[in-house]
Amino acid sequence: MKNDDLRAERDDLDDLNDFIPRVPAKRSNNLVLQVAAGVFLGGLALWLVQLGATLLYAKLMLATVTFGG
């Protein structure tokens, strides 16, 4: 048991015909554009909600809100 050779043997890479390189996958910018559009539209929606809330608050403070006509 003292002289057991427990080292792994290397594979022979002499035959280079077996090696087929991987083709790198083409990455599209689709995800980047979707995230950018989501951030832009989310910011726009948040700004519109804030504008509406500010206008409603200003009307309440000025007591110019009339209900029913």
C-alpha cells in the first residue's frame, strides 16, 4: 500500500480532430432594452402619479374641490 500510484492520468490530447471548439452564443441587447424601457416607463408613471397627487393636494388646500356640481 506504500507504493500505490493514486495520481490521475492525463487524457491524451494528441488527436486534435476530436476537439471541437464551442461557438460563442450571440447575446442580444433585448434584455438591456427591456430593463431600460421598464425603468423609463416606471419613472414616468411615478412622476405622473406624483403630479396628480400634488394637484389634488393643492385643490384640497385651496378648498376649490367641488363634489357633484
